[in-house]
Amino acid sequence: MKSSHRVKYFQKYVSGSKVATGKAITEVDASAEDVLAWRWDWCSNEKMLIHRESRKSVSRSVLNEISCNEEIHSTTKRLPFPFHNREFIVTSVWCGRT
């Protein structure tokens, strides 16, 4: 998928606190179908390479392909001491406009 994208990131600190909340807005110059195809391919070679290079991830897999438009994915992230690794389970569903 050939596309370009821009990301705008905003942070807001609460006065008297070291905690910030953030918001990211992304504009992608690609069709909705191309973006969905890239997002849907959870274990593609490109995504697995990004996953391995981040060094924050332990595993990434498709747990269950329920139908052609619904899958359950798992990603395990490595966290710093004193935390334990965390597994994130995501259900992805897509549908076209009718």
C-alpha cells in the first residue's frame, strides 16, 4: 500500500501533576479499502518486522478468525520492572456502508 500520512499530537498537563493526557490525529492519503486491508492483515511480514524491532513486544497472533470480517487478535507487550508482561486481546470487526 503506497500512501502518506501526517500525525498531529497534542498533550495537556494537569496543573500540579506530572501526568499528561494526549490525543493524536492522523490523516492518511489512501483509500478506506487500502487502509482496512493493511489494518486487517494483523500478522503480515511488515507488521511482524515492526513488532520485532520495537523490542517492547513479545508476541502477536490471530487467535480466532470468526468470519471474513471478524477476527480476535492477541498482542503481548513487554513492560519494564516491576511490571509483568501484559497481553492485549482485540476483537476487530468491519462492515461496508449499505
